Amino acid sequence: MIEYDNGHRTDVLTGVPDPAHLSTTELVRRAYAQLSTLVRDEVALAKMELAEKAKQAGMGAGLFGAAGLFAFFGVAAVVTTAILALSLVWPAWLAALTVAVLLFAIAAIVALIGRRRLTAATPVYPTEAAEGLSADIDAVRTAVHDRGRP
């Protein structure tokens, strides 16, 4: 049901004036207010999303660092064992040199694989907020385009 209030048609249930009967100035004012609210909400969503991702990344990095420390000690023990085992058949300096060269070769291979994985990683940005903002912009464009049609 529609009633007239201050010269505007208003929906009795929602209390919202019928936009088809509002002035252009009023429509622009409302669109600006709604757009400002929408942008603030999208920025807040982006902040929340980035904070959550940063928290998860921090936890993952800390755990990864701890695992790396234990792996370092384990590898050091294995390297020592390999050098001691080889020193039974070769001079100690040759055994140590052989193990060192092998370790540097492994390090180079792992570094190349790691570099390839890093370059393949997707950029870190708030995907949900970006998609929401893009959808909002498309909706506003469609509404403005449809409003201009008779």
C-alpha cells in the first residue's frame, strides 16, 4: 500500500519513499550515502580478511621455523654420521669434503625448486573483498544504466 508523505509516495510497510518519484538531487544524495557506506564496509571486510590471513601466516611461519630448527639438528647428526662412516675408508678431510659437496648440490636443487614455487604463488590480497567490491560496482553501473532508460 502506498500513501503520500510530504509530496512523496511512500510504502507504508517499509516507510521507504518510492524512488521513481524522488528528485534527482535526492537520488544522488542517497546514492552517495549508500556508496560511502558500501565502500567503508568493503574496506572493513578487507581489513578483517587481511588480519586473519596475517595471523594464519604468522602461526605457519613460526611452526615452519621450529620444524626447520629440528630438521637442522637432525641433518647435522646425519652429516656427522656420514663423515664418520666415510672416514673409515677415506682420510677424514676427503670424507668431509665429499659430504660438503653433496650438501651444496642438494641445497642448489632445493633453492631452484623453492624459487619456482614462490614465483607460482598467487599474490596475497583480500580476494573476497575485491570480488564483493567488483560486484557492487557492477550493480551500481547496472542501476545507473537502467535508471537512464525511459
